[in-house]
Amino acid sequence: MAIGFGIVGCGMISKFHCKAVADLRGAKVAACFDTFAGSAERLAGEVGCKPYTDLSAMLADPAVQVVSICTPSGAHMEPAIAAAKAGKHVI
């Protein structure tokens, strides 16, 4: 079974994180989250994952074991803490 990554923030940097995950043997992007539905749906369509606009719903997804924070640098803390509290590994 592949290790599932959840991407938080579906802007430009998320594509680099998705490529890095794709290059890892035994890993896949399982989900992505953005407050803008169009951004989440676009990235999900590109990488074949499930899009979310509710962070807690993505963090509750058992397919996600690792969360990669791809928000602007000033907006890392809240989703990182939420992911850690949900028992996810955080990058």
C-alpha cells in the first residue's frame, strides 16, 4: 500500500511537491486541499487525487498519512498544527 500524501494549498509550489511525491517509490498524492474549490479541483485533476475545500475533512481521510504544507510561508502554522493534532506526519 502506498503512503498517501495530502497537499495543503494548491498554488504554484504544490506542483513541485506533487512531482517530488510522484518520484518517491511507494508514495502517492491521495488528496489536496484549498479554500478555493477551483484550485483544489484543478490540482486533483492533474495528479489524480481527491480534492477538498474543508481541511478537517481531508485530515480525517484515512488515505492521507503525510501532509505537505504548500501555503504561503506566513500561513504554515495553523494547517501544520491541525495536521499534527490529527496524527499526520507534516512536511
